[in-house]
Amino acid sequence: MLGWWQLAGVDVTVDDAPRHWLRAPSVPIPAPDHTAPATADSLPATLEALTAWLGHPETLSELGSRRIAPAGSIASGLMVLADMPDMEDAAADQLVAGIAGRLLDAMLGAIGRDRESIYLAPFAPGRPASGQLGEKLENELGRIARHHIALARPRAVLLLGDATIRAMTGTGLVQARGSIHPINLDQAIVPMIASIHPRFLLQQPARKADAWTDLRMLMEILSK
């Protein structure tokens, strides 16, 4: 229960100073380092600025104040885009942690990779209290993710999680699997592969064969 409240952004039970709960929220003043929210039509122009902006609690405030930043090597050529942090991720301050994380590590090891040789990024850097993104937020995160990919310039992207796959391919997991989904960014074509999130594989171990098929397709792309 405490983990759920932490994901929702509640980190203290009693504050030192009284708070006017009915007061309208103040409008944040954008900071020079781009950590404050950008306008609706613009996004930070560098990867560093985008990461800082997404980590700001007032950016997409419905995602809560606990944010998970991307990790790994931007130069690896492989970007793994996972849907959103779980409670274990928030506690570990690491995307795809716990038992699901150990399974992800095993999957990466099967293709000769580890967390240091991929760029692991969250589709949603925080988790709503409901655990659901909703269509409007999902679409906005898709716009941001496309910009993120354009800045990262990977050779291939592995999509994990239903929300990520819907926003990036326009279809669900069942329809998206087994195909290469090209995304055209700044006149560069980046192939995307949709696969099964490790958390779901823990519930349906028989689907590991499908995940291995997806990873083999990914290896073929990276070997070219």
C-alpha cells in the first residue's frame, strides 16, 4: 500500500507548514535548463534536456512525482522502450526491476546483450495511481516517444508493453508481433519490433517461445 502511495507522489504524511488545499496551483516558470514543462507544441531539443524535462514532476503531472530515467548506452544501437514503471521499479529506481528484471536480463543475455549495451527507456517515466494511461495520455506519450527516438537515433527499437505498442504501431500486441514496424524520423527509417513484456511472461511462461522469436528478428536487424 505504501508503494502505491509513493507511485502516486505522496511521500510525507505530515508537512512542517500548513497547506491551502483549495488554492489554485501556481504556473511554473520555465527554467533555462529545460527541466520545467515545455509548451504543448515544443519538446526539448537535446536528449539530456528531454530526460530532465520528463523527470520533472510537473511534466505530465498525472504520472506522479516518482520518475524513472533512461539508462544504459545511447551508442549501443538498441533502444528498448518499456511501457511504465512498476512498484518494484520505483523502489529500486530502475526500470524493469525485481523478478521481471531478472527475466529481462536473461532475455538480453540470450542475444549477447546486457543493460549496459542497450538504451533502456520508459514510454511513461511515471505510473498513474490507477495504473492506466488512458487514450489521451497514451497519444501524447507516443508523440514524445517518437521525438525521443529521433534524438537517440538507435538502429532498432524493441517495444515492450501494450500501451507502448498501441501508441507506436497503432495496433495491439497480437497484430503487431511478427512484423517490422518502420518509423520515419527526420528522413531516417528506424525499425521497431513489438514483443512481450517480461512481467507478462512471468504470468504466461508458454509465451517465452514467442518472445524468443521476436528477439531473433531483432538480432537479424542489428546484424545487418
